[in-house]
Amino acid sequence: MGGNWIRREKHSCGGFVMAVVAVILSYILIGVTGQDGQTMTAEEKSRIRDQILEMFDHAYNSYMDYAYPADELMPLSCRGRVRGLEPNRGDIDDSLGKFSLTLIDTLDTLVLLNKLDEFEEAVKKTVQDVRFDNDIVVSVFETNIRVLGGLLGAHVMADVLKQRGERMQWYRDELLHMAKELGYRLLPAFNTTSGLPYPRVNLRYGVVNPLSRTGTESDTCTACAGTMILEFAALSQLSGDPIFEEHARKAMDVLWEKRQRGSDLVGTVINIHNGDWVRRDSGVGAGIDSYYEYLMKAYILLGDKVYLDRFNTHYSAIMKYISQPPLLLNVHMHNPTVNVRSWMDSLLAFFPGLQVLRGDLKPAIETHEMLYQVTKRHNFLPEAFTSEFRVHWGQHPLRPEFAESTYFLYKATGDPYYLKVGQSIVEKLNTHARVPCGFAAVQDVRTGTHEDRMDSFFLAEMFKYLYLLFSEKSQLPINIDDYIFTTEAHLLPVSLSTIQPSCHTNNTEPQAHEDDLFSYSCPSAQTLFPNNPTFAKTIRDGYKYLTGLGRTQQPSHVRGIELPLHDTGLEPVEFLKSIGISLTPLTELVSASLSSASPDSQKGVYKLKLVAEVSQTPEHEEVVPLIVQLISPPFLGRTVLTAGPAKFGMDLTKQEHGVKGSIVKSVPYTACGPIENAVEMQGHIALALRGDCMFAVKARRLQEAGATGVIFVDHREGSSSAETPLFQMVGDGEPTDDITVPLVFLFSKEGATLSAALQEHHNVDVLLLPKEKQLGKEKPEKLNIKFRIAKDEFAEGEIESTTIQLVLEQSEKDTEAASLTGENQETCSSLQKEPESSP
């Protein structure tokens, strides 16, 4: 690089992007190898690369054989998913537009994986078969990144191959023409007073047309509005029509203007008409993620320093408020010192890769290591997990963001540790997601059950990053350093900024934050890791045992916990919490013991050993199961559906007889827009589909429409309470005291039973109540748990100590029931205090 780093010329508008782009990662940290004592031979890399190619063939050929021309493959059913022919999954289906989504999303992957014959054939199929004049409502965001981005990436690849004179000689920019047509079909979404786009558009009728069946939305997510500039600017550059870039740039300008000036953060959901924030929680995950990504990459692609200045401003705020290494926790944009939730979503896994582009490797390494530890615990990243690394939402739809960050960190460090991480991703996909007809999403990482979906991004992104991770530059058909990845991993050439000037009136007022070393620079090894090639390992070592896995037990005066509570259905620590015993993490006690060699450091340290096996279920569980009991003829209480509770709304456990009512299906079914059947809804229990908006938003709309309760049905096809643990619905980050009706959640199989009953009998009465209060069911046997303090008898010379005995007895109400066995009568648990001083 000719020095520690190179500062880019601070040009104000357009112009030539310097040949040395700040993100050409092959120049960063060359030669850092052998960390963690791990290496990988060329033969091993070749074997894994061949394995990745075989996996791609299995997934791609399954789509082509069983699903094409449908949008997506249903890998468990071995058929295509056609919108309208399969049960509605809510907003997930907005990605499907009857335009062979998976094929288009996969086109440039075929080139990168050297499958050039398959690419040429796939381009011919796309040109011959795909049409966009469809009367169907699609997501503007998803259609842009997957379809428009896929067409542009494939056009660029086709043009490169054609110029080499070996292939694609018949190609006459057909994909570019298709991209331009699709761009025009997306433009009506930008017809708002603010310039922020509608979240959905009808491909045939636009937005305002009475036949469009859309245009009533008032909100969109920040990422939805702020993830258009790469594809739209590239389309303008390649087609010569500036209208696309102008609209995408306007949306970016609005988001920038609407940031919270005190914190320089943005919220998650914004009103597209007046620009007011609807959800003010701010993070780097779902709802915001790719807005930040596109600010950085717009600078790289277009050479417009305005985007970099904005990114640096936001990045400083993120590192000040949201980054709590190794965690990235959402905060309130107006009060950023307050965390709004204690869990993270899996989409933030892209952020370490973005930090690599920024040159900020230390926090990138920290967060990536935390994510890796979570995958080691759960096989995959759950859709959401707590700050204690427990599962919050168990789904894993084969998302590629963790593989993306792994690739970027390997390119930045050259550390073979990240090859091992990549190898673990490959092995877990083959072990836990592979099925005869492709790869299936994981419905719940705790149970390993599958979901009948294989999203197009799996082929578009996952295999790109994994293949690149194990490939040398000489093994690729293109020079990967000449391209920038979109958020869907489509390839756009960084040379686009040389075609024509890219900006006109953009400006960003000077910010108060100070530029750091990498605000306008290309990072280098000597600057980042001066004379210390093991720097990355040093950072990682502090986070290796975050989840408690893999730690070597160190000798300590603090004893472990022995809890053989096999039949409770609860984790032992959760059981202890349920009976009022709280524990200090052993790691904290170990740290305390290591910090002092004095015997006094052990004062107050308790050891716990539960020797009883409790066979009865504890009276209070963490998630209290509810039921929906059908009580009208012909069901008469015999049909009982297990339901999950909410953390807001009426507490059904405090209602002696539950809540009774007749079912009315909400119109629209998602309840995210104005309730069209409000008159019919008055005094009834609403049935609504999960998705499109938050539970709290739906609940408020339905309560305002007169509903006396709400039953939410999962939009994930095939989910059931028998296979997936119950969870509690959470609010939207705002106060929920105004929601007073009872709320319950049914998985899709139970929801299908209720929907079928409603369709057949029209008038269905139900009872919402806790499962333990189910009509016609005997109450389960309970245990009383009593504590007594007693002096233990000791032999001569032994140290006296006090024991708290945990005695399990039958409830007085059940004295006539069968008596406890002799074993249970004698069992107890001792909480023994260590002696305060040595004998």
C-alpha cells in the first residue's frame, strides 16, 4: 500500500474513485497467520471448497428440478412455492412476485462459482420466461435487493464474459432492459410527500390505482427506505436515466434529516408522509441494518464523500451508545443511554463485516467471536437471542450474515481461525439443514425441527461468502476486488463512478465528532497490529467462554452446582429462581476468589446440592401456557388448543373463569391497516395473523375496533406447540398500559384448526384461559416447598455448620391423595454455608 494508510482525496461530488478503494481487503493485514495454533493446508481448503460446490449443486438443482419457475423451493414438500396457492405467511410472502425469484437471485453466484455453462443457460431462461407485468403486491425493499440487484449483477457478469469473447456472444443487454423495466415499476412507490417510499407496490398497477390493493400504508422501516441507493444508482449509471438515483438519494436525504440531532441515531420505523418516527428504538439489526451499510457502500461505489461523512457521524453514535462490546443492544434514539431491550436479532451479524470495511477491527473481532460462541451453543444463530445468549426467537432461516462477517474478517486478518469458523458453518448446514430436496430452514434451534422454506438469499449470499472464504484470487473467474457487494451480495463494479457524475445538490453540514485514523483511510497491518500478528487472537481470547461452553474447569474453593432435576421440564437454575433462590454466576465467584488469596475471600460463598428428583411440575413456570378452548357445539370443550401468553394486555391467570367470546376474523387478516370489519368486530374475539407489524400495533387496532380479545396465529407454516417451545409476545418498545384485552398466540397448526372450525361452523365460541384452569380437567397434584433450619450432627473434629433443609410435602388440600413414597419423604436439599475460617 506504500505506507501505513492512504487518505482519499476529500472530493465533494462525483469524480473518479481512487484505484485504491478503502475496502479492497486483499491488501489489509497480509501474512497474519497461525493464530490460535490453527492452520489449514491448501488441500484442506480445496476439499472444503469442493464440498461447498457440491452443496450448492444440491440446493440449486433441487430448485430447478422441483420448483422452477416458482419463486422459491419448498424443500420438505419438494415443490415450488407459488404465492396464492400456499397458505399466506404474511409479510414473508411479499418477497414473492411470480418472477422466478430464486433463479434471478442466484445468477451472479453461478459465475463466481465458475459454473459458466449453467449461468448462460439460466440467463436464457430468465430472458425467455420471466415477466414483471404481474398483478401482485410485492415488497419494494425485497424486490429491489433481490430481483433488481440480481438482474444488475447478472448483467455485469454477462457483459464481462461477452467482452472476453468466449461466452454470451448472443447477449444484447437483455437483463439490463429487464432491470430498467422493473425499476420503472418500483418508482410509483416513491410518490409520497416526503420522498420516502411506500413499503409495497403492485407491479402492474402501482400504488394509487384503485386496483393496486396497496397504498394505505403509512409507515416503513428505516432499512426499507434506506437500502435503495446502490441498485438504483447503478441502474441510473448503466441505463443513463438519472431518475432512479435521484429518488433513492432523496430517501437517504430524508432519513439523514430526520435523525435525532442530539444522538445522531435513527429509529426503526418512520411515517412515509410526515417523516415522524413511529418506533424510536435504535440499533444495527432488523429494521435499520442496511441503511448504515448503504451509506458506507454508496461512498465506495459512487465516490460521493457526503455518504461517508454521514456514515462516520452515525458510526460514532453507534460506538458511543449501541456498542457494548461484545454486545450490540438497541437504545432509545432520544435517550440513548437507556437500553430498550435485552435481546439481539441475528441480522446484526453483518455488522462486524461493515466494521472491517471501516477499518475498526477490534470491535468487529469481539462481536464476531460472541456470535461464534452462540452458534457453538445452538448450532445456528437464532433469529433473536438474549444478552445471556439464550434463545429469544428460535427460528433460523439459513441467514448468511454470520458467514459474511467471517469472510470479511478472514480477508482482513488472514487468520486461519476464520477458516475453521467457516468450516463449522459448512458442517452444520450439512448436518442440521440438509434434506433430500435442498436445505431447509430450522424452525427452532432448540429442537432442530425444519421449516418448509429455502429462501433465495441462501443461494444468493451464503454460497458466495463460503466459496470466497476458501478460494484464492487466482481460482476466481473475476477479480473480486473490482466489485462491491450489495446487501444481497450482488456484484456491482466500483468503476461505475467513472461513467458519469453521480451527485448534484447533496450536502452534509460539518459534524462535531472528530475524524479518527480510518475516517478517510485504507487500513493496513502495521497500523492496526503494530508488530503483533497475534493481536486478533488476544482480542478473541477474552470472549471464548461467553456462553459457558468449552471452559476448562479451574481448581477453586467454590464448588459447582449439582442439580439432577430431570423431570421438571425446567432448567435447574430456572427451577431455583421459581422457588425464590437466586445464584451468583460461578465465573464471578471464581474471579473474586482469584483476586484474593485470603481465606476470608470465601466468606459468604454457598454451595448448593439438590439431591431430590422432583417428578411434579413446578406450580409456576417461566411461560404460563394458555389455551383456546372451543366451547360451542359441536365442540363442547373437547377441542383445546395450546396457546402462548403476552407480556402485556389482560393477565388471564388472574381471571377466575377466563374470557369467553365469539371469533371474528380480522380484515385485513394481519390487522396492520385500518380494520375494515370493525362493526362486526364489536364485542367479539379477533383472529389475526402474525407478521407485517408488531403484536402491540395489531392489538391496539383491534381493541379500538371493539374486540374483547385477540388470538394471533403464527405465519410460519407448519409450526406447532408440540414441536416449538411457547414464548411470550412482547410489545413494541413503547408503553403498553393502554392495551387491556387478553392476547394469546397460536402456532400455525393450532391456528389452522381454529380457522377450519370457523370456516365450517361460522359461529365459534371460545374460552381463553390458563391451561391449568381448563374446563373438565382435574387439577394436577401440587407440592408444598418448606424450608427449615437445623443444626447438623457432626463427628468429633468436624466443623459445625448450619443446613437449610428443602422439604417437599403434599399440599394440605390433597391429604387424601396417595402419599409420597418413602424416597420422596426423605429427600431434601442442603444449602450449606462454608466455614468462615479454616480449622
